[in-house]
Amino acid sequence: MTANGDGACALDIKTPVPYSISLTGQTSGTLMAYKIGDYDDEVFDQAGVLKSVRLDTPEGLGTVLKNAAVAAGSSGVDEDNPVGWVVSRWLGYPTDPSSDDVTSAFSPYVGRLQLFAQALRDAVKADGDALGEVAGQLNGLDAPVDSPVTLPVSGPGLYLIVDSSGASLPIIVGTKVFNEALGDDGGFVDFADAGVKGKPRLGQAALKSDFADVYKRIVNDAGMDGFDVGSEVEYEIALRVPDLTKLDGSVSFDDYVFEVADVLPAGLDVTGTLASVRVFAGDVERTGDASVTLQDGRLTVSGLKALFAVAGSSPVVNDTGVVPVNGVVRIRYAAVLADGALLSKPGVGGLKPNANTVTLTRSTGPTATEEKTATANAYTFTVDVVKLDKDDLSTRRDGEPLKFVGSARVYRLAVGGETGSATTVTTKADGTLSLQGVEARELSFKETTAPSDYFRVSDFTVDIRPEWNEDATQITKVAYATSGTNLAYVSQDGRQVMVLDPAWSLANLPYTGGIGILALLIVGGLMLVFAVRPYVLSKRAERDANLV
């Protein structure tokens, strides 16, 4: 309220901030949002993006939220703040120690967060007031990935979104946070590393269907950080059991086709793949009932119809006693990421997934079949480093040859049976260095000695930061981040890490270190404490659910 010259008062009235969630996907049902968590104590960094926010259980919902968490298979749920307890473990953010389940936000077939969401949905079905009033609604959705549709909600917080048609799974997603300090009108912000290494984004989500005919994922990349060359990649194919009555009695068991062909890319070594194949009907292993072959990188699994159809039936009918209609048949197998795998790095054209596509072929009539496909992408990364004279950027520092797998400037992680140095590398004469075939970890660089007439560069780290799309199926961007010294920084185009060598001079005295020849010690390891903001660090955070 302000006073005018004539003594009258003018009211400064602000328009309420409109909160919303952007959705992609397709459904004919009504999408209804229910608030299950309240934001409080927002903290922003110097750039204005979100640093932390407390998440509390709304008053009156404690019992239903706790019961849903228990139904999802948990014990020891924090009774005072069950939603904080849940999100600290299952929302998809790494924690310290690592979360038991960091893929829940993405996979429609696994994850206790999804079971928690389904339990809440069932509670609403049983009692329309179980989660309070509907806080937002959208009648139908037809939104491709590049054209999301907005679902308005009542205010900031964490929401459950339920599809009345049942065509898509329930979603748990939080709104973005409003920062009033951003300009005259403020603005909505997310965490600076939203999407990085698979972290869910605030304010946006993609519908996921539990009726997908074929689904494929990588099951041993919980940190969403890719793989080192030489590492084993484990895949899972999930197949929905069809309703055979829809064939109208036109196909017999003997003529019915239901088989899988999975083509592995050249970047995967399939030497031991055949022995690793396992087939499950529901949760029961039935590998011996299927026929599995592997030839020229093509994995074929046939005989799967025996897992859900009555043998010899004519017309073919479902054997509901084994796997019911819409139940899941799963195939798991492993392959090794080979030294010829495609490498991803920052920049245009730098994203090169090792794509692995599965094709399901099934009967639609006596002689007709249809094909359904799904793809999973395995990633490995490259770090490019350039050494420059700090006082003369046109001068690149000469390197010394070191033992490693590869040649000067370009190195690859050693795989089984190879010899060489696993820890030391050097720049080529032109000052460039490339480390290839590494997962998206934080690497620690230590210059053990410096060349003649140069001070040693302080220890520094380089973090490889892949950013995933909304449903974590593809990486959309890769970036580097450095820390430890201002002599190591990311180039303007983002494609290289620049390291400046300080020559002996009074101006460079703050950078003093050892003297000698160049040797970089690379320490590879997942340093979650430093590389990733933990979602919750302690029992206090379980209570308050600090998104950090």
C-alpha cells in the first residue's frame, strides 16, 4: 500500500501466481491432480535456480500416505511425514547412501514409487475424498513430446495425477518453484541439474502406459550415468500377454505366432549373451520352456506362447493360470560394451547412443501378423582436455608418451586381457587429450609433476553430465563441469575442458606446485557426495524431505 500526494492510498495488488504441470502423451480419460505434498523453506542459489525446498505431508493425509507406502512394500515409514520418507527414497534422486530405487520415476514395470502411486489411486477409487479435493483437471490429452499441454493446479507442491480411463499409470510429479527475486515479475525455476543423470524434472511429466505391448529397458544403470567400455549391460524386455479372444477364434495354437527378435548393435560384445538369457512368466523363471538362439548379433526367443496359451488349443485360448491377460512375460540378458561402442560427448552430433531394438511379431489372424518395437539406448562418454600456456593461449604444451591403452592424445579404458597404464595419460604435442569409453562419473585429475618452467596445476575434477528426456529413454544433451581450480574450465562451445599452465612469474605465484614432466593421474569413481546433489542426506531430511 502506498500514499498519494493528496493523502489517498493506492493498493499494490499482485495477481496470484498460476501453477501448472506440463504433460505429454495421449489419453481419452480425464486427468485429475491431487496434492500430496506441500513446499516450504525454498532456497535459491546465486543464479536464482532452486537449491533446496522442504516437502511436508499435508494436514490430514498422513494415514492414507503411510498406508500407501506400506502397500508398496515398505516398513519403518516416517509417520510424521510419510511423503517425505517416500520421496527421499523413491522419487529418482540419488541419495547418500544411494537410493534403493532410483528408476521409479521412469519405468512403468518396476519401482516402488509406481506401486505407491497405484495404492494412492486405489484409495481415491475407494473413497473419492481420500486425498481431498481435486486440485487440477484436464479432459483428455493428445500431446506429442515436442508439444506439451498444461494442466493447471491449485498451488506449489507434489501431486498425484490419475487417469480416469486407466489407459495410463498414475504419476507423481512436483511443480516448479516460484522465485520472486527473478526480475520484476519473478519466475518459475527447477534445480540446476534437473534431468542430469536421469533426475526427474519439476513441472513436467510424460504419461506412461501399463498396457504397452513391448517395453525395453536397461536394468543395471540405476544412476543413469552410462557405462565404461568393457562393462556388462543388462537388458530387460517386457511383453504384455494378449487377450487371445480378440482373434475371434480364427487361429489355432499351432498356427499362432508370438516371438521376439532383438538386434544388438556392433558396439556390444555378445560372446556370453546366449548363456545369460533368462525368461520369466510373471515372477517365475521359465527359461527352459522357450527356444533361444543367437546368430550374427540377432537374439531370437520363440516358444513364448506356451507361457500364456493352452497348448494344442483350437482356437488358441489364454492359460490364465500361468500369466493372466495383460500380465507380463519378461526376458533378461546381458552383453558387454565393446571397445568399438559409439561414444557421446558435448556438441552438435555428439550424442551417439548404442541403440538396441527389439521386435515382437504376433498373429492378428490366420495368416496375418503385426510387429511392435521398442528401443533401449546404452551410452558411454568421452572427455576432451586441452592444455594451454596460461600466459600465452596460442602456445600448447608438449606431452610425454605414457603407457596406456591407445595412443598419445586418444586413450580408451582398458578392457579384459589388455595391458597398459590404467591411471596415467598425457597430452599430445598439440596439447590435446581425449579419454574415451567412460561412464558419466566425476573424474579427478592430479598433475603429479609439472614441466620445466611451469608451476604444477592444482588438482581439479571434471564431471560428465548427461541430461535425459522426460521419460529417460534418450540423452538430449551432454555437458562438462569443472571444479577445484580456476585454471580448469569448460570452453565457450562446451566441447572441451581447458587447462591453463601457469609459467613461472610473480603473477602466477598463487598457483605454485611441483616441477618436472607432465603426468595426469585420473581417478575414476562415482563421487555422489560431490557430483550430485543428494535428495535427502539424513533422518532430518527424511522428516522434512529437503530436495537438495
